[in-house]
Amino acid sequence: MALTVTLLSSAFIHSRCCRHRVLYPFLGPLLIDSVSKLCSSYRRPGSLPEKTPSWQKFDFSFKKGIDVLKTQLGLLKKETRDHLIGPEGRPLNEYMLEQTRVVWVFRSQEDLNKWVISSDVEIGGKSEVYLKLGRNNQAALLYGTLNTEVPRDGETKYSGYCSMRSKPLVGSFAKKKYYDWSNFNSLYLRVRGDGRPWMVNISTDPYFSHHKDDLYNYFMFTRGGPYWEEIKIPFSKFFLSSRGRIQDDQHPLWLDKISTLGFTLGDKVDGPFQLEIDFIGLINDRAHTEEFAYETYERNPQV
């Protein structure tokens, strides 16, 4: 009997999620938070399950709906106009001959709003992280305190991380959009750190739902001191991981569907940290000819 109730409950939740996915292209801007909370399976250890029905969380008004519709139609108009001009709203010859591009620059609060920060506080940890504009509004300053103390919930084994991640691109009517970096072969950053190593994380659009936790990672080592550092990381160096575990089956980064880029600090050293970022860009280094730095295995080899 208990098994039957469990199966019926899961089927009901699945049907609710499917209905929301059907309405998502039309009501996405109004239902993003509610759908994500309803379909999420994560619950912090020791916390009680939420019993509030999902339909009670909707905050919808006629005026708000009209305003959102006007905004989405404006975005749709801009996307259509850009599509007629060329890739990403630029002429084709300019797009094909591009050798460098600045993707993110930090000069105002609006630039910071394109990023989100997080730490182990989400799992009960005690690390702190903050993001603000640096001196003279010329860079982003990511700072805080790392604390590796494990929460006493009986389940969590490791703690001590802080991260900064870009927000995914969203088109009209909550349509997914991606960065196309296929014209470039290296990531280029201008940073100033305190000597700590950072992990650079790139996520792509997965073809299957069980790949949603896949990340491409590589390391960024800061020198420390008063001088800025220019770092170039070839995309061929990024390796595939899932939920923090490096995968045996490696393949190159898919550059045509980049979703987000982020930085994670987790060097297990308690204490304060800071990282200043001037800009994050891309370059096409003609001298770099490496396709992939790691060993790959042939699938279904011909005997």
C-alpha cells in the first residue's frame, strides 16, 4: 500500500511538472521560481519538506501580466531584427573575421547583476562571499571568508566553498539562449588575486537530462600582490566532471552552446580571500593548435 501511494504521488508531481513545462514558453517569466521549486528534488539535510501547495505560491496580476507581455514582445522584436542582420545581430563578415571579444566587463552595478554568488551556506556551512564594484568602479571585487567546518547534520561530509557564476542567457518568453564561442580557442581574463587557486567552470546545454550536472573545469592560479595578471586558458585544457568527479570518458568542450561560466574557490584553507576581475574575454590564438589535451577512447571500434 505504501509503495502504491508513493508511485501515485510521484506520478502526480511528474504530471504537474509536465504541464508547467508546456506552459513555460508562454508564462515562463511569471512561473520561473515556482516551477524550479516544484520540480527540484534537493532538500537540505535536517529540514522538513515544504507542505505549501504550489498553486498558492503564484503571484499573478492582470497588470503584471500585461507589463511582462509588452517586455517579451519587445525582446522578440529585437531578436527578429538581429536575426535578419546576421549572427548575434552583426554582419556575417564581421562575425567571421572576429579575433577577440570581451564577453563580460565590470563597470557598473548592472554588470554585477549578470552574476550570482553562492557558498556552502546553502548546505549549512559557514563560509561567506560578497560581490561588489572595486575601486573607481573599474573591476568586480569578489571577497569573503572560507570556512571548512562541516555542518552537523549527520549527512554532509565536506564543506568549504565559495563561487561566482554568470546567469544563463534568456530570450523572449523565457526561451533558452546560449553563447557561441566556436570562433575562438582560448579564454582570456585580466584578474588580480591573493595567491589562491580558483577553479574555472563552464557549463553547456546538455542533450539529456542526466547530463545537467556536467561541468568543464580548469584551474586559474593567481600570483597575489599589487599587479594585475592576464591569464589565457585554452579551451582544449578543460576537462569534463560531474558532481565534482572527473569523468573517465572525456571529450572536448562544446563551444557552440555555452550556458554559464563561473569561478569556485575550495582549496581547504580557512581564512579571507579576494579576487578582482577586470574583464572576461575570448581570443583566437593562431599559435595554439592543440585540439584536446586528454586521452580519448574510441567508441565501438571496428575490429
